[in-house]
Amino acid sequence: MSSHRRRTHRSRSHRHRQWALWALAAMLVVALISSRLWLAQQSALENAAQQMPAAQTATVLPPAAKVTPAPSPALPNHPELLPKPERSLEKGERWRPGDSLEQSKPADWTTPPRFTNPDPEMISALHEAGLNPEVLRHSGNLRVQRQWQGGRSQVALVESSVSRFAGKDWRTVYAIAQRSPSIDPGLAARLIAANARSTLSNWSWDRGYWLAEARVPASARRDVLISAVEHVLIAADDLEKELSGDLDEF
């Protein structure tokens, strides 16, 4: 190869290397500028979020809508829960849960409830607590009632039948708080949230009624049983008073 051709070849190779270096430098500059722009945008967003009022950043759930009870037709699964139209009933007499409600249990209970006669020890404990237990002839369950100063009262049911779970017999205590043929979403969300914070009792909706429930071991001490009964009585009456005002149906 002549000297002229060698010089021309070296000159072209040198220019190609320079172009490659310039292209690499340009890419680095573009990447640096892009990263700085991204960091600036993130910083601006963080500053805007910190300066935004709390009312604009927090999601506030609306309070549960107040439910105004309305007359409803008799529910076929709870005929004994509804007032009898032919005569005026005393408080508590209208509340005689039917077998369909008393026998309903969650799916995780391994055996269905088995009927037992009322436990004399349980009856004695309820009498001593001033709850005046009444044996329901159709089921053997015990209906109790608590009267408070100011005229309000509340009825609860202590089941004589027990359910077996995890090798133990469990007894259900419950009280009706509210008649609700349909489920109000706001109230349901509130009571479900309350269930997550509770260790003794829970709220449930069963065929048109909100119930305060508690489950205690069938062999529990007298004071444990009474505490569970008092708990559901107070919880049910508090909710009924809040939602229904002066109405004291249950």
C-alpha cells in the first residue's frame, strides 16, 4: 500500500474514533440531564405532598347513616320475633326466636348444636345476677332481661344447647339490637370493623335482625357467663338506642 493510502486510512480511522467518542459523550450528557430532571420532579412532588392540607390527603369515611326502623312484614324465618297483632304484648314477650335462628351456626362449627335441658347451675347463676331467666318451652333456652335506670331494658337469649368445637362444648348468648330487613352498607361496615377489635363478642345479621353475640365455654365459671350476658345486653341496647332513639323494642 502506498504511503498516501496509508495516511488516508489512518485519517478515516481517527475520525471514526472521534465520532464514537463524541456520541458516547453526548449519550452520557443526555442521561445525566434526564436523571437530574427526574430527581427534580420527585422533589417537587414530595414538597407539594408535604404542603398539602391534611384534609386533602386523608380519606375520611362518612359516619354510618342513622337507620330509621320502618314497619316490615312478618319474616317467615322469625315468626316469634314479631309482635302479635291480635293483642298488646309485654316487653320481651314478642321476642321468642324460632328454631331456625337458634340452630343457625357458622360453617366452621364441626358438629350441629345438640339439645340439652337447661343447666340448673346456669339458671341459679342468672337468678343471682338478677336477670330473671325464663325457660322457653319450645327449645329449653333461657330468656333473660335487664332493666336499667331511666326505663330502658333489653332481652337476651342464653342457649341451653351447645356446639362442640376444638374438643370443647360452647354456648351462645345473643341479643337482638335492631330490626333490619335489608342490610345498610354503612352500618354493616361499621359493625364488621368492630368485630375485628372485639375478643369476646361479635355482630351478625341473621334474617332481618342485627344480633350481638358471644360464645362462652359450656363449663365456664358463673362470673364468666354473667359477664358475657351483660356484655351482649349492653351492646345490643346501646346500638338500638343510637339507631332508634326512644324506641325500646327489644
